[in-house]
Amino acid sequence: MDSLILDSNTWLLVLTGAGVSAESGVPTFRGMSGLWEDQHVEAVASPEGFRKDPSRVWRFYSERRKGAAAVHPNPGHEALVAWERHLGDRFLLATQNVDGLHTRAGSQRVVEMHGNLFKTRCSRCERPPFDDATVYPTGTVPECDACGMRLRPHIVWFGEYLEPADIQRIEDFSLRAATSGGRLVFLAAGTSGAVYPAAGIVDQVRKAGGETWLVNLDPAENSSRFEHRVVGKSGEVLPTLAKLA
Ligand code: BV8
Ligand code: ZN
């Protein structure tokens, strides 16, 4: 198996998906075959889904809050913490996961591209998103103390734009790597490559002349766009994949 060299010239951009949390006991989207209560996740995790049935959406996220609060980071999360400690500001972790396990493992340079399960915001007023681990009782839709409108999970739903600042941070990292004359490396782990813009980052890195790695249990929809592909569980592969030089 080729090894991933992380030396003083390496700039490493990591992208993770649900597969990295699977060994912690968090179900993947594919694992649920994309369904929740026979509904397509895209239908529940969407502005339309919230407009049609907000209590169903809160039940979906309350269940996931309960699940995520009961599990712990695994060796895959911990390996990424060690890589960050070794590379410092030449490391950035972009995650599609909303479970917060990377931060709980000790990762610091993290972009939560699709939001965080344990944050809530108002669906109407400018009140900033706030920490909220509440598992709301079935049927309830919490209201905003400031304007009385519905609260919603601070999550990027299908059909919603990502935070421009998050996209900018990822693009700036690749740019800084290129202008520093360093070696840009992109590693995606535990992701099926089905959801954009996350699934398109590999193409941006290739265009910038970067090296590309995929660590995944099954073939991903964008597997062919990666130079190096390692098939396996991230909790088993990541701890031994890198040579810290
Ligand atoms: C947007 C938060 C602008 C919610 C999520 C271009 C082409 C086609 C479609 C589009 C496009 N551009 C935009 C779209 C539309 C859409 C999209 O991509 N649709 C897909 C379904 C085709 N994108 C959007 O809507 C994005 N917004 O583009 O805004 C716009 C606006 C209006 C109209 C058009 C455009 C917003 C996307 C974000 C949505 N929110 N999450 C929540 O979590 O509830 S996405 C959510 O699903 C996750 O965050 C993640 O991104 C995705 C699931 O994918 P994975 O994480 O990869 O998980 P999955 O289960 O699929 O795969 C797991 C993999 O792990 C598997 O391959 C398995 O083999 C592997 N595995 C399992 N165990 C292990 C393992 N690997 C290693 N170790 C193991 N142990
Ligand atoms: Zn409000």
C-alpha cells in the first residue's frame, strides 16, 4: 500500500463523510439506504420538508442528537488529530458530518461544511446560532425567545447554500499551499462522493496540481477522480497510512 508522506513541505486538506463516524456507531446515509422513516433524507433535510412538517424534522434531528451524544470518537478521528498536531497550519479538515465527533476528538482546524447537530438558530430573525443539545419531545417545534418564530437546526439542508466563509476557507487553504510552493495533498475518507459541492473538491485540487487520496469501504461515485485509493475502514487504515516526516 502506498504511504502518505506528511513532511515539512506538505499541506494536507482532509474531507470526511459519514463513513468516518460509522465505527463510532453513527449510521451512515448509505447505511440507511438514504431513508429515514421511509422518507428520503433529502426530503426531511430540506426547507420544503421543514415547511411541510417541522415537528417531523425536529424528531429527525432530536433522534440524531441523542444518538451522537451517546457515542465517542474512534481511531479514525484520533489519527486526524495526530496529523494536525504534526502539520499545524498546513492542515485543514473539512467535514460533511454534523455529529461534532472531530471536535470532540481534539481536531481544531475544522470546517463543518454542513453545520452542527448541537446548534440551533431562528428560522426568521438575525439571532445568532446558539448551542442546543435539547432532544425535543415528539410533536414539539421550539420557538424563538426573540421573535416567537420557529427555531430550526443550524444545519445546511439540501437546496441550501453553504456558508460562503466556509467555502472561502477551503479555497484559501489550497491557494496558500500553491503560493507557498508546498506540496498540496487532498485526502477524502468515508464519503460516497454523491453530494456537492463537497464531492467536487477533488477536481479543484487536481486542477491545482495536488495529490489525491481516497480511503473508503466501498467504491465512491467519484472514486475514478482520485490518484490513490485505499479500500478499508477508516478507523483501521488512517492510524497507519501516514509517514510523519
Ligand atoms: C447547494 C446536512 C446551491 C443535513 C447534508 C451538482 C450536481 C448534482 C446535484 C447538485 C449539484 N450541486 C448541488 C446539487 C444539489 C445537492 C446535491 O449534491 N444533491 C445530491 C444528492 C445529488 N447539493 C445541495 O443541495 C447543497 N447545496 O448546492 O446549494 C444550490 C441551491 C439550490 C439549488 C441547487 C444548488 C447542500 C448539500 C448539503 C446537504 N446537507 N447534510 C443532515 O446531515 O441531516 S448532505 C449529507 O449527505 C451529509 O452531510 C453528506 O454530505 C451526505 C452523505 O454523504 P456521505 O457523508 O458521503 O455519507 P454516505 O452514507 O453517502 O457514504 C458513506 C461512505 O462511507 C460510503 O461510501 C461507505 O462505503 C463508506 N464507509 C462506511 N463505513 C466506513 C466507510 N468508509 C470508511 N470506513 C468505514 N468504517
Ligand atoms: Zn427569532
